[in-house]
Amino acid sequence: MKLGIGTYTYMWSIGFEGAEPAVRMNAIAMLKRAQELGVRVVQFGPNLPLDALGETELKNIIHHAERTQIEIEIGTRGLETRHLCQQLELAERLGCRLVRTVPELADGSLPSRAELSEHLQKIIPHLERSRIRLALENGNIPAQDLADALDFLHCSWLGITLDTVNSLAIPEGTRQVVKTLAKHTMCFHVKDFVVQRAWHRMGFIVEGRPAGQGQMDLPWILQELRSAKVEANAILELWPPEQASIEATIAMEQLWTEESVRYLRQYILN
């Protein structure tokens, strides 16, 4: 297991609609940041898509990654075969061993069990040819449905990107999700969080925290993954709450990243 950062470590620094920093973090800055932090993997997601870049920029990214020996992973959304094949072609060029995707249909809706299996079945020959793994991120699909589809298809190139918080949206707790999906995990999104009652005690608030400062039981999760004997990189993700200004929020994001990497180094040495 190698420790890495991703574009969802730096959501505020990269920017999104409604939160545009004066200077957006780009792909080369991500790679340089990984080198400064001493981590060995960078995962680029849909909030900084590499397939949107020009030829010169891609060549610079490949050169920088090779020179610094930083492993690249890419992430996307969707299950359509043509789109995933395009991602696999990009991954081959970048030397990626893994593509992460959020399993949703072209219109953003969730697939039925039958649709999920049908789409995954179509991509298997392309995964086998490219020898690149496709890892579905848990979130809005029940963990057991994901596990059942992977068990049915029984393809070593298909698996899970295990996120510690996303499935609260269903809702499913972290322990339930980890127990169900550990054996299929190909990528581990390390995202710490707290669930707190609102002051009026009618409802809950979920917020991010630096790794090690929330309710994520990292030692237990790592033990579950090791017991399952899976090969997965650990990619730090963060949910810093918005501050009074975009600059203050980005400063918090940068601080949380450094604190999180220091904490994670107690458990992940590579």
C-alpha cells in the first residue's frame, strides 16, 4: 500500500462552480505537492480531468511523473463502454494501473442491479486487454449490491474504490461498508469525518476532519484490508468546511493535508 493525494484532497484549491480561487491548482502543481509531502501517488479525478488537457500539458505531466517516480491514477464518472475505453486509453498512456469511476448512468441516475452487471460485463474484455483495473467507488449504491455484481462477474480487473464516508448518504455505516467490500478493494479513499447532533438535537451534521482527528477508525480499516489480502493504494481525501473567505478555506485545506499525511505515516510507510 502506497500513500497518495488526489484532486479531492484539494477541492478548494482546484476550485469549482461557486468557489473559484484567484489561482487554481493545476496538474503539475498536484505532482509537485505530492513530492513536497513525500507521497508516491496522485489520483486525478473528474474535478481536474486529464483528458481535457492539451498534448503539451499531457507530455509535461508524464515527464514530471516519470522524473519524480510518482504513480498516477485517474478517476471518472459513468459506466458507458465507449467512455471507459477512452479512459483506459488515457491510463495506458500515463502508465496508470487503475481507473476509478463512480458507477452511474449517462444521465447521472443510478443503475439497476441488472444494468450495473450489464455495463461491467461489456468493459471486462477491454480491462483484460489493457491490464488496467477498474475500481467502482461506493456511495449511492448499496455496498451489498456492488459486492454481488463483482462476485457474479468474478473478474480480477474489476473492484472497488473504498470510501470511508460516501455511503452515509444511503445511509450505510463505515463498518458495514468495509466489511462488505474489503475483499474487492483496489483503492482506499482515506477521508476522516465526524457526525454530530445539531444544537437543537433534531438531526445530524456530517463534517470532514484531518485524518486521525475524526471518527474514522483507520487501524481497524487497515487490518480489514490486510486480512482480505488486497492490493490498494491509500488516497487522502478531505472535506474542509467553508471558511469566511476562499483564501482562508484553502489555507485550512493545506494545513489539514499536512496534518493528515503526518498522521497517516504512522500506518502507511510507502
